[in-house]
Amino acid sequence: MNLGLEGKTAIVCAASKGLGFACARALAREGVAMVITGRDVAALEMAAAGIRAETGAEVRIAPGDITTEAGRQAALALLPAPDILVNNAGGPPPGDFRDFSDEMWRDALNANMLTPIAMIRAVIDGMIARKFGRIVNITSGSVKSPIPTLGLSNGARAGLTGFVAGLARQVAAHNVTINNLLPGAFETDRLRQNVAKAAQAEGISVEEAIARRGAASPAGRVGVPAEFGDACAFLCATSSGFIVGQNLLLDGGAFNATLS
Ligand code: NAP
């Protein structure tokens, strides 16, 4: 399938590792030129070099914290009018909701709701004017099926999801789509960090804990980031203009429902 993305441009946020990196790599394979962001400059440079070497795509880096105005402006200064925007940032910490301070709530809302909205606000009118835009927000399976220890994530991402549901339908007529990708368990550093504590408590390795987590899902394994990247590229395809305001769950069937 030709996704029709050759020559398009993208900003992929939080993309030096994990799911953001996988999205950047998949888009680069389709001929998309891009700006990728991340806080650790060395990791970002290495990621960009890897994607360039593999795909030959133009990859520029915008080091910085995407949850800050300066971090966002760094990316937008390099590419003010992208055809594609992939919103991503680190996830909030787990814990008991009684221990979440107002500041922790503000940080979570900023990172996982207000930051993607700010990026959308910065690029969407240009997309509307050019009659092409693809916006993909990396959220979480916790939007559909809340994870008790991830109250900050459940709440902040649900806010973004509600906002996007409305906005997506206001811009679709201009061939601008906004959709969300909802990861279940994918093998990334984030997952390794999340399972590390439980693994220690059970006296098993992180790898064993991840394998057990995967075995509990119908697919019998956790997700591979490249699978996530390919789903992102598909949502960005020129022929995906009729996919509007959707929440695509990639979780190996872990969410048990007749309709999901
Ligand atoms: P990851 O492997 O830890 O990678 C996170 C990436 O984002 C890194 O490149 C990191 O680079 C960058 N990043 C983090 N915070 C940033 C910031 N403030 N500004 C700029 N870049 C930032 O995480 P992941 O597993 O890919 O997760 C991506 C998102 O999906 C997270 O929000 C996570 O909560 C969510 N999610 C993941 C899973 C899963 O199983 N993996 C499941 C559900 C939801 P720097 O640290 O150098 O900035």
C-alpha cells in the first residue's frame, strides 16, 4: 500500500526512544522529512542519525522539553507548517491518588493534555489552509480502561480525548484529521520502568515480568514499537482522510469487549 506520504513533513514529539521514535521511523520510511524532539540531546542525535541512515529521510532535531513553551517553539521554529503532527510526551508517575499533589496534577495535565493542544493550536490553521493535515496523539489504553495506579494519566488523557473528539469534527472537512493511538503494553523503556518495581517485589527479572504481562493478553505477548509506528503511518496516509476522531487501541486484545 502506498501511503502517499513522499515529500510530506512532520513534527514528531518525544521521539528519541520508544513509541515516538517508532512513529518517526515509520514515517521516514514513507519519505516524510521531519523534526523530532526530546530532552536528552545525545539520545536525540543518535535517534536522528539512525533514522537517516536507515531511510535516507531528512531528520532534524529540536532538543527540549516539549511540555514547555520553549521546547515547543524550538520544534515549530524549525518546521512551522508541518503536514503531520505526532503528539507525544512522557507519561505521569504511578501512585495512590491520595499522594498526588495539585502540582503533580498540573504537571500531568500540562504534559498529556495542554501540550498536545498547544501544538495542535500552533499548526492546525496552516493545515486547514493547505487542505491537508494529519494529527496523531499518542495517548494510552488507560483512556478506555483506567489503570488504578495511573490516575494522573487516566484523568489527563481523558481530557485530551474529549477535546479532540470535538475538534476533529470541526476540521475534517478540510482534509485535516485528528486521531488518537492508544498503546497497551509495548516493549519500551517506559514499560520496563513500570514493571521494575513489581518485578523486584516478586523476585523476578524485568524481562520475565514483561513476558508474564504479555502472556496475560490474547496476543500472548507485549507489543513491538514498530507495530505502533506502522499504525501511526497508516493514520497519516493521504487515503486516511475519512478516519476522523478515532481512538485506535493497540493492545493485543487485552481490552475485552465486543465493540471497542
Ligand atoms: P519511553 O520509551 O520512555 O520514551 C519516551 C520518549 O519521550 C523518549 O524519547 C523521551 O526522551 C521523550 N520524552 C519524554 N518526556 C519528554 C518531554 N517532556 N519532552 C520531550 N521529549 C520527552 O516511553 P514510551 O513507552 O515510548 O511512551 C510514550 C508515551 O506512551 C508515554 O506518554 C507513555 O505513558 C505512553 N504509554 C506507553 C505504554 C507502553 O507500554 N510503552 C503504554 C501506555 C501508554 P527524553 O527523556 O530524552 O526527553
